[in-house]
Amino acid sequence: MAVNESRDRSDAVMVPGLETLLAAFARQAQMFIGLVDSQLRPLFLNAAGRRMVGLQPDDDIAIIPVSDFFHPADRAVVRDVALPALLRGGRWEGELRFRHFRHGSGMTVRWHAFALYDGDESFIGAAMIGTDISARKRAEARLRASEARLQAAVDLVGLSPYSWDPQTGALDWDARVKALWGLPPDAPVDKQVWFSAIHPDDRRRVEAAAARCADPSGDGVYHIKYRVIGLRDGIERWVSTYGRTGFEDGRPASFVGVVVEITAQVRAEAALRESEHRLSATLAQLPIGVGLADPNGSIALANTALNRYALERIPSLEAQSNKRWQAYAPDGRRLPPAEYPGARALRGETVVPGIDFIFTHPDGRECWTRVSAAPFHNVDREINGAIVVVQDVDREKRAEAALRESEERFRRFAEHSTNVLWLADLESGQLDVLSPAFRQVWGMDPADMPDVAGWLASVHPEDRDAASRAL
């Protein structure tokens, strides 16, 4: 019986719970995740976080003040702004630079810190999450520099201008335009030079745009973005050019335009699209349902797993007629929709690890789900919806119920059996179960026999060694 009991317990814990998944997420996430205690002393830093600040897996973080994790120039912000705001308001978010403990200055991160409270709403510590935004900051810096150069050029009427004479076909470029084509300032230019540097995949579009701007029936505007491959340096650059054709007597008579390099901007946009694609693909492949609800409770975004539950609205105040979701409090009362995770998140609560629901599929099949939720804040830190997570815990819940039923059957059998049945923890030697028949056979109360050692002591001396060896 003890072996079967152990096997039943083992089967029940094979399905990971949300706490196990969250622990695995913290360890494996590729972002900085740290925990501090109520005195703001570091307790935990995941592997990615240690790499970001240059700490080894065995380095003791408990002796390092929180502010020391940051660049010296940012420590005053951490000490005087971030941590007081965290203690006062329960959260803080901002951009900070890490200190790299081995190389000095570290990366720039988007820093999120939020307070943690126990069931009595007492402050017990804080969680801190940092996301590397160095690449984005560099891209933004390049873009700002490009925009600054453009604005200065406009102010000084020096924005890489060029002109074209439709009558003779002559081109007039300044040194900056020639540099974009990989040419020295004194290089001669003509239509052949201009066209030969355009990326082969873009030539047809450029030809069509040039033809349109020279068509007297149009507006004469020439506006296009395309790639140029430097004729002498071989460097690929993106350019954006804008110009307008002047017409006389229904014929193109003049053209003036400007060109600016937008390579950094295009690459930053491509990187952003790739990042968004990775995030979208990750959400789509997650085995748990994840969705974003708007302030009215309607699901605005949902991944594939969430769509399996055919959600049109999260369980909120407006969903009182939704009979597919049923949740019960520990005391057995049915929870009203106002207490559902989605409704609570819209009021500003974070509901983790969540509430267990019985979900009824359209075909009538029931399954257990665990719904968690958190407020979704816009850039002004206003609640603009709710993030909803739905986890299938049906196997876990049914396994727990089966285990409880099995244990109850065993206990009923033991209570009515005329044989002495017992279960013991072989590590501690404590007796977990001792059937009532023990009183009749041993002539003593089961409560007076607490452990295996006591039982062996009660065996007849001539049989004790054999009993011990058998055990």
C-alpha cells in the first residue's frame, strides 16, 4: 500500500503547476529578472541578468547594494527617485544604464520594478525586470542625428540638392549626393551614372516614378525610396528623394529635388518588424492562452491557444450571462463576475497565480482552466485594458481529485478492516496511518505508537530481529 501511495503522489505532480512554470520562466528568460527582500537587499538574479551585468553564477549578490548594479551617473536616479517611488507607490519604470562589473559601463535597459505583498498586504519585497534596449537606443540616436542633419541642411538650404534638365538630360549633383553614389566630389554624372548605381530590384520602380513625374498630365511630383550600391565603394545605402518637375507649354522644362540617406532608419524599422514578428510567433506558439482585452472587456488580441476557448469577452461585469465559465471560492460559493480575474485586472489588480474555472466547451465537454490577469497600462501609466492568461489545468485537477478519492477509499478500508494496516515515512520513521484494528491486536491506542521504532520495540524479542530485517 505504501508503494502504491507513493506512485499515486508521483503521478499527481508530473503535471507542472503555474508556480513551476513561473520559476522556469525566471531562470530561462533572456531578460534581467531580480528579486529583493523587504529591506531592498538582492535575493535572486537569473542567469540572463547576471550576464547583463557581468556577474558569475556563483557571485554573491546579497552583498551588493541595488544602486551598485547601475552606471555611476544613474545611481542618484535609482537611489533618490526609483526606489522611493517603488516604496511609496508600489512600482517604477524608466530607462537606466547598467554597470558591467567586469567591463565598466553596461547596456541601456528599460527598467520595471514593482512591489510584492503578502496576503495581509504587507510589503515583502520587490521584483525587478530589465529589457535590453541598447540597439533601439542606438538606432534612435542614429535617427535623431540623421534628422538633425536634415533639419540643419533645410535651414541652410543645403539638403543634398540636385537638378535635372529635361531638355538636355544634364544632371547637377552636389558632393553629398555623389557620396551616396560612392563617387568623389569631382566625378562627372549623367543619367547612366545615376541609373547604374540603383539596386537591380528597385530599377523598375524608379523608372516608373521618373516617368510619372515627367508626364504633363500628372502633378510632376517625384517621391520614392530605393537602394543605391556605391559605384566605387560597393556600399548599399537607402535613399529617400523628393522633387518636382516644372512644365512649360505642356512639356517638362525643369526639375529640382533633394535626397537624404535613410539607411539607419530602414534598418531600424526592419529590426523592429523582426522583433515584432518574433514576439508574435512566440505568443502564437505558447501552450497557454494569452490575450489582451480592451477597457470594455472585449478581447482585442488573442493567441492560438486562447482562441481554443472561443472567447468573445473576458469574464467581466458585462459577462454575467456567460454560462461557459464557472468559478467557486474555497468556501464553495460561486464567484460573481465582478470577482473574476479580468474584471479585477481592469480595476488595477494583478491576479496571480489565478482562479480555477470549469470551462464548458461548445460541444458540452467540461475542463478545468486557471485564469490569471494583470492590468495593461498605456504610455501614460493609465489602465487601458487587461492581459489575460488561460492555462489548461484539467489533467492536474482531475489527478488531484483521483488521488484524494484513492486516499479516501484506502482510509475507509483501513477503518473497517480487521487487519492492522499502516503507512510509514521511511525517511523519518513516522507512522502516517495506523488502522483502528491496531487497538484490538496490540491492546493499545494507535496514538501511543508514533513511529516504526516504537512498533519494532513492541514486537516479541524473539521475533524482533526477523521483523527488522523484513522491514
